[in-house]
Amino acid sequence: MKTIKLYYLPDGTKLEKAIQNCKGDVFLELPDKTRCNLKQDHGLTAFISSIKPQHVNMNLEYTESDDIPILIAALA
């Protein structure tokens, strides 16, 4: 599993769409070390899409290396 450290989330809607397009699973690790599978937890994914641009402190983990361009484009 690979990790992207998130310090800033520019567009939650863009990230939600990227997660839907990923081939593998995408997990969100929150500061309290709670880990959620964003491909399966549609409530949390919908919450992410509602987030306005802001500073965050979370890890985004993904299982498929082919998904990195999709995720990076959504975070740019």
C-alpha cells in the first residue's frame, strides 16, 4: 500500500470523482489513526466532496500503483 500525505485539500469534489475512478481501494487515515475505505464508505466520500479548500492532516492510502496519476491530478 502506498501513501500520500495530505496537508491541504484543494477540492473535495474533484477528489471524490478521482476515488470513484481508481481501480484499487483508497483509504483515508485520519489523525486519530482511524482508517476508512473510501471506495466502500459512500457517506465519508460524500463528506469529502463537501469540504471546502482547507488545511488538513490526513494520509490517503491506495492499493494500485496505476491510481497515482488519478489521485495526484485531483489534488493538484
